[in-house]
Amino acid sequence: MTAEPLRVIPLGGLGEIGRNMMLIEQGEDLIVVDVGLMFPEEEMLGVDLVIPDFSYLRAHADRLRAVFLTHGHEDHVGALPYFLREFRAPIYSTRLTDGLIRVKLGEHRLLAEADLRVVAPGEPIQAGVFEVEFFSVAHSIPDACGLIIRTPLGALVHTGDFKLDHTPVMDQHTDLIRLAQVGAEGCLLLMADSTYAEVEGYTPSEELVGEALRNILVNARGRVIVATFASLISRVQQVIDAAVFCGRKVFVTGRSMIDNVQMARQLGYLNAPDGVIAGVEEMRNTPLERLVVVTTGSQGEPTSALTRMANGDHRHITIAKGDTVVLSATAIPGNEQAVYRNVDNLFRLGADVLYNRVSNIHVRGHASREELKIIQGLLQPEYFVPIHGEYRHLVVHARLAESVGVPKGNAFVLTDGDVLEIDDEEARLGDRVPASYVYVDGLGIGDVDQHLLRDRAHLATDGVVVVIATVDKQTGKLARTPELLSRGFVDVEEREDLLEQGRQVVANSLRGAEHYAEFSDINARVRDALSKFLYDETRRRPMVLTVTVEV
């Protein structure tokens, strides 16, 4: 009997960095791999976060069997609070990932709603027709895993984020032996991390960062402040190890960093000798040259602890001459301006700032080309889908896969919303599903769309002119001279002549409107006439808003 087609549906993470989410379905069963968010790009004015579009999943929620999380980074688990407001299913992850999402869901008061289940690598989980097994991978966070997904058609391998690190900080290697076993049994489809598919050679080991941090602490004459991601527990461990080596105390600041460090210590993922981590009072009484501060804010987030330090309004820490600030993270695309604004402000306050352009204090957590070839060679998949990367990364990775053995035409470059269908005979692209950006703005989820963002961009670049026209309800004639208000367009005092002419243009545009007081017609006449006049006079296109008042 022929098995039903297997469908692989990315809802995020393909053609972009972040928002990773993959659906895998067969027959009446559907599983989800990761539910991540993306930080807004520069043109997404006012947007706080971008999450996947759950429309397709919403229509097939009765088939959802389980969610599997590869690791605890925001781009893989950050959208869970929004997911859990709509969907119910067991959520499987390893211990540290479970700890990180418990902290996150606790902040959103959703912990009671979640069915969280901790699993160990190698432990099989049945979810409908799928049998899923986690396998260990080296990444920039402990307990990162890939997935082996057994289906009626064969085995799928989803690498998650990974690299091959032979000297990892917390002794977690990529399980090449398990991957070789799957390759020997037969791998139907490999979905592999493409983030650094353009980079030749091998990714450097995390050990290099530990050495760099130790050297910085040895040579720094004053306080050292290290900023990194709150979820980068292995980097925090490296800071603690370097501090112990140099005889320094460690002070942790930033709400999410404090919560995650506390959780990781409770679970045994952070090893800090007694007395090394200092509270606020002890920190204040410790000489600056004996102190290391670990903080959030490596991405220039407006409310983060490092940004508050750079702006001079942190509760406990005031940047002083002699401080060394280490940005131990790479700026996510779209965050560069905020990051470098902080760097500038820290320099102005007298600190010495070490960041990725001037110092080797961060290594990427993703495999380079030679490592990707090794994974391909071990698994020798029949089909291949590059995941986690911008479109060029996916294309380069697909070509790399074909160069090392994937049959020509069997490497599929998908983007969000594409559907790859695999049956006994072939793999092919099916119909697309909705996978657009869903914007989170304040408490609003999905109520901001491209039209609103376009309006915001228009307002930000050209300003706005508001026309208030008072008309007689009976005749449609102007009852008084129109008012014009300018914001972000021209200086009212300096260009009163322009606004006066604009009032006359508005009045002229309504001269033929007697006995016709339809608001839509009046507004359109005013907007068209005034927009044309302002462009002719200034070569600018402000947004023209009309307010018509009946009397």
C-alpha cells in the first residue's frame, strides 16, 4: 500500500534570518518544529517583533500532534507566547531549553497553559505517524539539538542550528556517530542550517572566545562589562570562568539575564563557585578592577541594561573612564544602527569598547562549508532542503549539496509558505500556504499590515498636512476659511505664505461643490488639489489628511 504524501511546509526562517518554524504533515498528523520570532527590520517602523503566520495551522489545528523545539534562542522559541494563545499540544525540548521557555512563559503568564515535556537525546517520542528523536549538536547554547523524524516514507533529519566544535565550552559535541547510523539506514530528506553556507572552511571553536575573554580580564585595569544574549548560557559560563581565573567578582544585570542565570544555576548548567556572583551591595563595595558585569543589550535594545548604561540612566552602574565594555555578539541585521549608537555613547562616556569590528570576542554558532559537506557525506540524503538563511544562503547551500552527492534536481530551495510534497516516487512543489509577516506592535498582534507600515514610512519621511474644512450642510459651501496644520513638513512660521496659498487652493477646489456635500467627494477634491500644489511648490509629498466638519 502506498503511503500518503509527506508535506514539508516552512512558515518562517527560509529567505530571512529568524522566525524559524517548520510544519511536517502526513495524512491526519501534523508536527511543528520551532516557533521563533524575528526582530523588526529598519523599515518596520514601530514594530516590536515579527512572528510566523499561523493561518494554515489554525485551519488544521485538529491535526496538530506535538511541537519540538531545537534550542532556546529567540529565533526558535520566541513566538511561543503568541502560539500558546491559540494552540494546545505537547511541547518537547531538552532541559535547558525547557528552563528558558519556562522563564519566558512565566513573564507572559502562560506557564499554566503549556504542556511542557522534557526529553533527552536518543529518547523516541511518538506523535501520530511520526517518531521523533533528538540528537545533540554543538551550537552557541547548551542542550541544542537536531531532530531525526521517522515517517512511513523514511527518515528526515532537521539539523537545527549547529556547527562542528571539537572543543566546545560545555562539552556538547554534534553527534556524528548517530548521524552516520541514520545515513547507513537511509535518509529520505535532510534539512540543514544554511546561515553560513557562503563561508569557506570551518567555524572557529567557542574555546577561542574563552581565551579572548580571559586575556581581556587579565589586561583590563578597571571594570569589565560583557554584553551578550540572555540565552547564551555558555558565554556566561566563559565569563565566570575568566573571572575566577582573574580573581574578579561577577555582577549580573538585565531582567532576562538575571532570570536565565538563576534558572541555569538551578538546573546545573552554570557552575559558579561560592562567592563569585555578587549582589548589588557587594558589587558596590567591590573595587572596579576586581569586577566583571554580565548584561543584556548586545543588540542595542532600547530598554536593555547596556543601553541604559550608555544613556547614563542605569540604576546601579555608571560608566566611567577606565571601563572596558565587550559586545560579545554579532549585530542581527537591522540592529546595527542601534548597536553602534550604544558604542558611540559608551566611547563618549570614556569606556574602551571592544566589538566585532575591532576584536575577536564572538564566534558564530553555525557551520561553514566544510562542516556542511561532512553532514552531507554522513547522511547522503535522497532529497535536500536548505533551511535557516536568507535566499542567497539557501541557493548556495543547495548548490553545495548537489556538488557532494545530492542528485541533480533533488535539492529544493523553498521559501516561507512553499509546500514540498514527497511520495514513493518523487518530490515536488505543491500549492503555497499563507506565510506572511505577522507584526507585533505593543499589545496588537497582526493588526499592523504593509499598508500601515507604508503610511508610517510616508509620515516619517515627508510629514503630514491636516486640512480642516468647515462646510454648510445644506449647500456644500465653505462656511469659513480652511485651516491647515503642518507636522514634519515645513516650519509654519517660516512658510506661512505657503500655507496661506494652500488655504486658497483648498477653497478653490470646493467652489464647484455647491449643493453637493458628500464627504468622500469633498475629501478627494481637497486632497488631490492640495497634494498637487504642495508637490509643485516644494517637490515633497506630505501625507494630506482631510477633516470635514458640517455646520
